[in-house]
Amino acid sequence: MLDLQKMSYFMAVVEQNFNLSKAAQSLFISQPALSNAIHAIEKEEELTLFVRSNGRYTGLTPCGKYLYGECKFLFRKYNQILEQARRIESDDSETVTIAAPPFLLRSYAAAILLALKDRFPQVEFLFREADEAGLKRGLLKGHFDIGLITEPNDYRSAGLFVVTIDQGRFMAVLENNHPLAGREILEWREIVPYPLAIPGPHFPTYDLIVNSIRSRGLKPKIGIATSGWDFQVSCLLKTDYISLMPEIVRNYFTKEMDEQLKMLPVNHPIAWRVAYCENNHIRKTRTMQEIRAAILAMYNIQCPEN
């Protein structure tokens, strides 16, 4: 079996430019012992790892190149496992799980991680996708530490701590050749005759859009409801579909999207609000309290007393 020790022998030969003498010195073993170990690996595993010339190693075979890459990956993972185990042993580590619907993760996770990773080096931040119901359930059961969700939602009535951290407006997104593409601002009565591409019904944005249109005495024409905003965008190409998306989506448009699509404002737009949420009934560590304060400070919000 190719264990970690044998892998280290193989990697040492490669990293010492196939010089067995130097590789043996780096491993604190004799050159004959290393040579025998390499031969044993190739024989036991029925692999030819090295290119040989006049009895000397001069390079790696395709099989050897593949194995070397995988060995490096495994050793990195091994070191990460040990490092995490040592942190756990010293009681100096903490894992914080942040969950949100896919689009919110894409929009906010990177900024949050960038702001927190240097300040909390002992914390491992895990990010998980969840719809509205799954996020609420995960927070209530303690599976998630922090959630990001759009408003309105019923989280406050469920006993969760909720605070709005960001807001904007929904815009209409359509293809350049769409009949409404020449307008500077759209009215809702102009939008509803066309099929809409919006998030699926298990996301709060679906109810937000549908109820907002109905509150204006209009009937939405749902063409497609899906979880991925990028799929919504793809449905607009060469069709008369209209998508309603937060203005922040524009930051993630590809060059092709910029060239083929228009994002137009809507008169009396639907408000876009993003909320930070957590379960205050679960006891928080000092680190978790500091993380909450740091995230809220990113959006100029003073952390309330626990």
C-alpha cells in the first residue's frame, strides 16, 4: 500500500531533481535504503514512475507526473487536518457557518470573508446554500450560525434576530432587441404582458415580486421560475422574456451579457432589502459576538446589545 511515508520518499526524489543522494540526505536515510524503497513502491504498485537513463533517474513518466501531483495535494490536505486538529486540541479554533440563498452567497460571501479572515485567523468560515425555509430551519436548530436573507420574511415571528444590512431596488432586465428595450423607464403595465423569468417559489423573492405586481391590480405572467439568476438571464436571449432582478446583479454580468442585455429602471420599483439573521436563543461565544459586530459594522450598523 502506498502510505504517506512512501509518498514522502517518492516526492523527495522528485524535489531533489532526481538526485538520490540529496533526497536521502533530506530524509535522513541512506541512499541504498531510499533506492530500495523506490524500487519496492514500483514493484508493489506495478507502476513505472521514473524515466531512467543509464541506471539514473532523469524524469517522471506520465504516471509519475500524475502521482506526484496527487501526492502534493494529499500532503497539503494532511497538513491542514493536523493544523485543525491542533487548534481543536488547544481549544483555540471555532467554525462559523454562514448560510444564504445562492445569489446572496455570490453577492456577499466574498466581501464578508475578506473582511473577517485576517481579523479572525483561528476561525474556519463555512458557507452553505439554503432556501428560505431551509435557512430558517437551520438557524433554529443551530446548524447555521449566521444567515443572509431577503426581506420580507417571517424570521422575526419565529424568534430570530433580524436586521437589514443592505438595500436597493429591482430593475427590469431584457434583451437589446426586446420591444421595450428603447424605453428609458418602464411602467408595470408595460411589463406584465410579457413572460417573466424570476426566482422559484421556494425563494422569498418570488412572493415579493408576484405580490408586488398583484398589489398594483395587475396579473403577472410567469414564464419561468428557477433558482439561478444566471439561468434567468440566459432565458432572456432571443426571447421577449423580462427578468426582475436586484440592481446589484449588474456587477456580475459577463461581457456578453453587457453587450446583449439592457437593465432598465421601473417606475415605483420593488425595494430590495437584505437582512442579517441569527438565533439569539443560542449562547454565543465571545468570538461569535465579535464576528456579528464586525459584519454589521461593514454596513455601518451598530451591533445591538445581546
